[in-house]
Amino acid sequence: MSENSPKETEKKEQMHLSLTPVSEQVGLQVGIKSDGKKYSVRDDRSRYFFPEEWINYFEALKENNKAIFDVLINTGGRIDEVLHIKPQDFDWDKQTLTLRVTKRKAAKKERVGKPRTFKISSQFARRMRAYIKEKNIPDDGLIFTMTQQAVYQMLRRTVKKIGIKDWYNFSLHNVRKTHGNYLKALGVDSGEICYRLGHDLNTFIKHYGSANIFDRKDKVKMIQILGDVYDFK
């Protein structure tokens, strides 16, 4: 089999790297991979929910879909981590949760993160305990049996439904960023936030926004959302 000529290689690279704005969706660009398949890229990958946006979003969710997003906002876990949670991962007495299945290295599909155990709020613990009991989920059973794509579609439908103009900037990872930014705004130590999220400090500094943009009313709503996990005042 003959090798590609330099011109053919350059053409493929250009196809892979070329991005064109999507006219009807400001902030969204589309590219074409070397195999001809299209893919989309968001301009603003650091977008997160402001407290009032999250409250409106959560209220607009169907009742059966609220639990998965309750876990995402209260843990900052990656969707793959959250979908592997079992009732036995909660310690109800100590009010902790252990994420046992953690970050996956995309290229080799191997686990690279270590299990993380951290505090959860008493309010969140009560809601999860009630949900597990209501659904009669066994201690070693998965709490959620939905796919990542299904959860993603729930999010996209709902952010559009409540009228968020830049809905295309939202993915499940933005819920994780929301959790981290709320903790940062409420004064939680950066090292503690990094541990909860399974991040190193450089990644946290690079990808999480300024806490100074939030006012007191925003912070009160953040505390309503996150509960007493860090004894917020």
C-alpha cells in the first residue's frame, strides 16, 4: 500500500483542523475529521450554571430525572463516575460518598484515577437514602441504569426548554464546573475542591472561573443548592 503524499497528508490535516461557525448557533463551530465525519466544538467550554439558572433548570426537569442531576451537582463527579455509584458507596452515619470507579484514560480506556471519599450534605444524604428505598435498589446494585447519552439529552432538552440562550455551550461536564465554582465562591480550600473533583491544581486554576462575580444573593442560593456539606454560613 502506497503512503500518502505530503499534499494529501496536509489536506487531511487541514480537514481535521478546519472549523466553521454555525450561523444559526452563535458560539458553536463545526469541523470535519479526516474521515469526513462532522464534529462540533463549543467556543465557551467554561460555561456553568448561575444559581438562579440551576434552580430553574432543576425545577423544569421531570420528577424521574431529578435524582441523577441531584447527584451530579452535589458531588461534581464525572458522569461515568456517577453512573457507577451503588448504595454501598454511601456511609450514611459519616455522611460520605466514595466514588470507586473514577477517571478513564480515553486513549486506552483504562482507569487512571483513585477512589475518592468525601463529605456530602445531610440534605442530599436524606434525599438519596429516600430515593434508594423508594426504588428498592439493592446495596450492590447500580443506582442509575441509564446511559451517558440519555442523561446528556435530558440536559440539552431542559436548558433549551427554560430559555438559556447559549444552550449549545452546555454539556454534562458543565454541571461539574458548576459544582467546583460554587465551592470556590463559598470559600472552600482549593486543595479540597481538587480532591473532590479528582483534579490537579493546575487544571483547576485553568478551567474554573472567578469567584468574585457572584454577589451575596448568589451565594445564598448556592448554599440552598449544596446544603450543609461544609457548614456554609
